[in-house]
Amino acid sequence: MKKTIFPKPLKKGAKIAVISPAGAVDAAQLEKGIEMIKSRGFEPVLGEHLYTKFSNGYNYAGTESERLSDINRAFNDNSISAVWASRGGYGCQHLVQHLKLKKFTENPKWYIGYSDNTVIQSYLLNKGFASIHGQTIKTSSFGVTDESYDMIFDVLKGKMPKYALKSNAFNKQGNIEGELVGGNLALIYALLGTKYSFDFRDKILFIEDIGENFYALDRMIMSLELAGVFGKIKGLIVGGMTNMGDEKENKSYEESFDEFAYKLISEKVSKYKFPVVFGFPNGHIKDNRPLIIGGNVKLQVKDKVKIEF
């Protein structure tokens, strides 16, 4: 088994490409995030089609070829040290068949994002490269926590995250170590059965999601079970589950960690022996702390939870 490759720590003045691989964004939504990159001593390099808009049943940030052009240019430009997605949404699945990594392999760089970017991160890990599952640039305009960005810049500089969490009633205890895979549940589900899906064997799986009906959440978890995912993994980390179900009926609709969503997941994995952590601060939530997809995780679930890369 090949060891996952981590990009080199960024030095002051390093260039960070900002691209839009999926949904369209407005310039005003990225101002704070781009200024943040500058204030940390790095140079943002804006993709040619960062603010392009193309409507085709969804408001994409350009046509497939335009979005592909930006990401391939960023991946293969040796002067670029990291690539940061402006947002998620939908559209990354259009790109994975046509991604080029010829020069990327010579000069690996961090890819940063979440939500729809799970597709790109699964692709990169299948090629042997780690990535950062964390805030996009757009979310900086939504009142998210400063710490969620601080920790991304820490990772870019070479400092890996450590977490200590309170216990959760749905947790299952255990002490394991393994490589982290996963991201947005809907995209993990969408990639099942394709060559771009994660390899789940002996891995620790992370999942999060937003805006799903409870039956849809149940269906996705059932699909993972039917695909044998839960029989392969060594552990499960569950992050944000928010805006779930019917807004009028769900009293926890605005909560980061929806209790009924957690109950559904807990019931589905109760027969498996691996440890489970609920309530991890990552996902479509205000306090979205970074995880390293492809990183080796030490997971300890007791009265308290420790997660260390």
C-alpha cells in the first residue's frame, strides 16, 4: 500500500489559486476570504472563470470546459502552492474524468474545500494525495468561526490538527487508528459503484450533510450498507447534519447536529463493532474545523473523544 502524499508546508508569499469548480459565485461573496489569504502573507491567484456564470438547469461557474480549464491550470502550475475552492454546490462530477495531474505529481499542492468538492478529494486520494476538507472561500462571508479558517492556515503551514470533543449519547467507544476518507454524504453516495469512489477498506469514514429529507438520509445510509461500506471501515465520524427534514416540522432544523438524523445513523450502524463519533465540528455549519482526507487518524472514543492526525 502506497503512503499518501502530503504537500509541502507553504512559505510566506506562496501563491494560492482560488477557483470555482462547481456553483457560481459573486465577487462580493469572496472579498473577505481573498483578503484573509492576503492578510496571512499569501498571494491569491484568481481563476480566469472564478466569477463566470453559466445556467444549464443550475447556475454553474462557467461551462464544464471553463471550470475544467481553471482547475487543471491551477493543479499543473508549479508556481501555485495550494488550490482553494470558492464554494461547492454542484458540478465537480463533470470534471473528474478530465482532470490532469502530470505536473501536480511533481509538485503536490493542498486542495481545500468541502460539500461538492468531496468528488475532487476522492479523486485526489485515489491518486495518492491528501487534501483539506474545510471551509470554502465563500463561507467566510457567512459569519463562520475564525478558528475554522485559522486551523486551515495552520495545516497549510505544516501543523496538523488535534481535537478533543465532549461525549455524545450516540457515540460508540473504541480506540483505533487509520486513514480518513469521506466528506459530504450525498457525494459519497453519488460516487458509489464508480472508479472515483473512495476505497473504504480499513479506513475511518467521515460523513456530513445538509438539507436532506430524513428518508433521503436513510436511503443514503442504506446504500452504504448495501454496498458493504460498513463491513469494511474501522470507524465512523459523523459531523454536521443540519437543515434536515421539513423546516416546519423539525424543531432542530437550524441545529448543527440534528438529533433525529443522528438517531437514524446510529440505528443503522448499531450492529457493527467499530467506534463511532457524533458531533464532530465539520460540515455545512458555522464552526467547520478542517479534517485531512487521506491523513492518518488516531481515534480514541471514551468518556471524551480525542482525534489526532
